[in-house]
Amino acid sequence: NMRPDMSGSDKIADQDISVWVDHCRALVPEPVELDHIWNVMAFKVQNPNVKVNHAVLHGGHPGSGKDTMWAPFIWSVCGPHLKNRGLLDNDTMSSQFGYALESEILILNELKEPDAKERRALANRLKPIIAAPPELLMVNRKGLHPYMALNRVFVIAFSNERVAISLPSEDRRWFVLWSAAEKLPEAQAVSLWNWYERRGGFEAVAHYLHTRDVSAWNPNAPPPMTEAKSIMVEHGMSGAESFLVDLMRRRAGEFSRGVCGGPFYGLCDRLQGIAPGGVKVVQAALLHAFKEAGWIDMGRIKSRDHDTKKHVFCAPELSEYSRSDLRRMVEPV
């Protein structure tokens, strides 16, 4: 009766989990994304001592049933009393006491960066928790000496925000989903939870996760890029970064030659003159924009015609040019 279009060892004899599978598909209709989620779940269940080296951020409309989708997985790892589950929100995430780091699963509820001035601060604070190394995490305890806990916690974050956290395009630590489903009807939610708790649903999904074949799945590989993550990266940039990345990708104005050289304060001054109102073009924004646009850092270059070195960035399609040619393109003889 199960309908997840699986075969071989993924079949579950005498177990009907189609109710859960249908709910998963309603929230994650993209097959590749859902397959990755099921692999994450199954690997964590089957290999509790191995770190899954990325977190999952599941965003969507309030009440769409995101928690309900993940509930059987959490039950499978933490048991019916959820003793090995940690919970944090934006108010408790900065607590000096790290008891939640002792958990097998750490849930971050209502993830949202506090304000613009701390952009990327939240992502940087979560980096050591999400991926190893570090192999050990310090846990502070009230009135006691801190101790080092093994870093094997798996992080799931939920959010109702499209841009819950600012991520760079080269990020390797987050798998991002966005569920466009509307609010889960109350009758459907009640029926699903009755199946979980009274008709063996938790046990049936746990059996599936224990038997799903993940022998070839690599927990250390970077998670796949998703449409939701691309949107988050794009809209997580500052106004200056978005303005500069657009110019670079269109090869417009100062970036028309596909190569730029330092010192960059002069370039920033010239760009400031054409920037939209309220956008301040600073070198930090320029350097980050080079990275987001895919431009290559060629280092400090000199040539036969120029014996002084300049820091040079070039568009990807020019990266095969000789360093001397790039240097001459920055500053013709």
C-alpha cells in the first residue's frame, strides 16, 4: 500500500507509511530534495556515531506541517520521550550554557537573523556546531567546570522567513528547503498525529528509516544546491553587494573588461557615484561581491611592462589568461 516509488531494500514489508510519504511530498514536491531529506534521516538513524556534516533549514508558511513531517524522524532517534533532543530559539541561541550541544538532534525554532548590522554573524556562530571539525564542543555548566562533548549533533532549523540567515554562495553547511504548501487543515493534522501515536505510525516510519539503503550516501559531501538556497543567498546580500554583483554579471561599467585591479578604494569611489541612493560602496562589499559573482582572485600580479604588483580579480572566463596579460588589461602600457 506504500507509494513512495521505491524498490529493492527500500520496500517495507507489511508497513504502510503512505500517509507520511504523502505529507512529505506535499511539503517537498521536488523528488531530488525529498530524496536527500530521506537519506539524511535514514543515515542519522542508522549511524548515530557519525556526524552528518551539514544542517537542514526548512522554511515555509506557518502551520504548513513542517514539524509534523519531521516528527517521526525525531522520534526514531530520540525515542517516545524525546530525551535526546535539544531546543533553541533566537532568544536562547546566544546562551553561554551549551547543554543543547549534548543532544543527538538540535532544533532551532523560528530561525531569523536579528538585524542587518549582524549579517552573517548568526551563520558564523553556528558553523562549529553544524559541521566537524571541530571534533569536540565545549559545554559550559552552571557552577561546574566546562567539559568537551563529542560533536555529533545534527541541526534542524525551522523558519517562516524566506531569508532566515545570510549565506554565501560557496556555503557547504546548509541544505535549504522552502515549502509553499498552505496551512495544514486541522482534520488532516489530527488524523496524521493519531496515526503516529495510536496506530503505529512512528514505529512504521522508524522501520523504514532503519532499513532504507544509505550505504552509498556520503555524510561529508556538500549538500545539493536548491532553489530556496539560491534565493536565500541572493536576497541575503547587502544593498551594495547586490548592486555590485549585478554589474559584474552583466559586465557593465567598471567591470566591462572582465578584470579589475587594486587599490580598490578608487574603484569604490567611482562606483559610489553611480550607486542607488542609500547604498554605500565599501571595499568589504566589493570583495564579497567578487566572490558571489564568481570572479577569480588572481593575487598580486606584475608583468614585464609593469614591475609594481597589483591585486587582480578577473571574470571566470578570463582565468586561463596569462598573469602578464591580465596585468596589462588592468593597466595598459
